[in-house]
Amino acid sequence: MHRFLFFIVSVFFITAFSSSAEARDPCPKIYQPVCALTTDGTTKTFGNFCEAKHATIISQGQCPTKPKPAAACPKNYAPICGLSPVGNEKTYSNMCELRNQEGDAIYKGACTTKATSTQCPRNFAPVCGSKARVQKTYSNDCYRKKAGANFVSQGACR
């Protein structure tokens, strides 16, 4: 009788605690970020639609970061061609305006229509970017943005 009881208890524990990872987490391990509103009213970036199933989807992609309070900038015009946070070239009136809008400087002066990726700084500060579900290491964040790739991580892709 003790063996039978031991067998029943063992089967119960094995069944209860060794269910597969997929049974506990049926979401695919594919990173396609979505921004969603959680039940506590905050926004959060989830890895994919499935992971956000208990939240309200706001948009595809990562949630925007909270803007920093803008510094008061001087009114001088010292144009800087930079990349906006979404990767578009934009002429900023001065370096302060560029920083306030979280742009990345490409070169001094107004942007021209002949801008090329060679106008990115040549410093080596690798970042991992993703475009069309393919990850690639860019020599710096300017080249990643020029390529229209989403930010994945600092450093080389793994």
C-alpha cells in the first residue's frame, strides 16, 4: 500500500512540476516589439504580440522614452545636419536644438540633398541593428540610423 501511495504522489509531483516550458509559456521566442498599455496604466515594450496578450496594444515597435525637459537654447544660427530619432536627416539650428530633440550630429552646416552615409562620424562604437528581421553590426549608431535599422543593443550583434 505504501508503494502504491508513493507511486501516486510521485506521479502527481512529476506531472505538476515538470510540464514543458511551452505549456507554461506558449508565446514564440520571436522579437517583434510592441508598445502596450498595461493594467496598471503604464506603457511597456513587450517582445511580441503574444507576450502582450493581457495588455492593450498601442503600436508596433518599442514604446517611446519619456522626453527629458528641454534646455533653453540660444537663438544663434549655427546649423548642424543631424539624424532625427527616427533616422531622418534634419537641419538643426544649433547643437543645443539637436541635443534637445535627441538627434545625432552628422556634420556642421545645413543638410544637403547629396548626403551620403560617408557623412557619419568615422568613430568605432559598434551597435547591433535589425532590419527586416536580420541583425547586423554597424560601426556606430549613425550608420545604423542611416540604414533605417531598429536599435537592438550596444556592441556587436551576437
